[in-house]
Amino acid sequence: MYGSRFNIAEIEFGCEIYGPGRRTVIWFQGCSLKCKGCWNWPMWSTSPNKIIERDDLLKIIIENRCDGVTLLGGEPLQQAENLLWLMHELKAKHIDIMLYTGYEEKEISTFAIFSEICECADILITGRYMEEERNISLQWRGSENQKIFFKDGNSIKEECNQIEIRIEEDGSITCLGYPIEDVKNILESDLYGVSCRK
């Protein structure tokens, strides 16, 4: 749809809750899966948001590299051709990759390009968010059904929910992660007007 360009929703640098260490986190714009209860529903639309040439996105990641990059959305696999290119470039530069997808393993295996993308990930999280299986005590996942795969055979030592609250220079506040409902309601109230993102 966008040739060699990505449609990006948001980019955050130095995040500590989307994988091990401090990471560059990229939310992709566009998702046709539309999971019920998804916090990132504004990222469902495929309308252009931040259109970035793939070479420029790679440069942004390299220049702001921390301990790795995390790709989520929206749905990253719905920009598959550019994503595969990006994954290969990141792997060639030995950059650790964590990838979220709402697709299930069976769906991923149906498409060769999806399988190739997922094989490039050092940490892969699969499965749709299911509101009825919501669990805010999980690390890196929002619902019990979602699966996590470590390429190096590691595992999560102890499950814990984490949120990150960022206060920008202009005074705007963003909450990343899965806050408990009381915290979410306070942050999103008229008093604070915080933007919450998974």
C-alpha cells in the first residue's frame, strides 16, 4: 500500500517494559484483527498516520538503539514485506528484536512471509488479545491465551505487570503498559488527560 514506506502509529525510546532492558518501541498503524477490548483501537485504521521510509526507520532505530527494538501495534504483520526487510536488516546488525502479533501460530504457518518474519524475532508474542482472558499480572501480555516464545530458550522468571508513565517536556503524560483499572481511570480523567497505550 505504501511501497517502501511504513505506516507508523508511535515510536518511543528507552522503554523498559516492552522486553528486556531499555528498548526502542515501534507501534505500527493498521490492524484488521480488531480484538474486542483492545486498548490500541486508534491504531486499527490503515489511514496514513506517520509515513516513514523504511531506510529512515532503520536509521532511527540504529541511532536511538538501547538494548533492542520491540515491534507491536496495530498489527506489524499487516505490513509484511517492509517488516521482513526491516527484520533482516536488524538481525544483520545484531539488534535484539521482540515482536508482538495478534495472529495465532496456525495462521502464521499458513503464510511463508509471516513465518519468516517470526523466525527472525528473538522474542515472539502471538495470539489475539481476549478480553475475557485479561490478566494484568502477566508480563508483556494482556490475556492468558497469548503465548511467548524465546529463541534462546530463556523464560520469564517471575510474572509481573509493569507500567511506565512518561512526562514529556511539554507537560503531556503517556502511560505505557497495562495499568490496573483504578490507575487507568485516574490517569484518563479530566484532571490528568493521560494517553494510555498498550
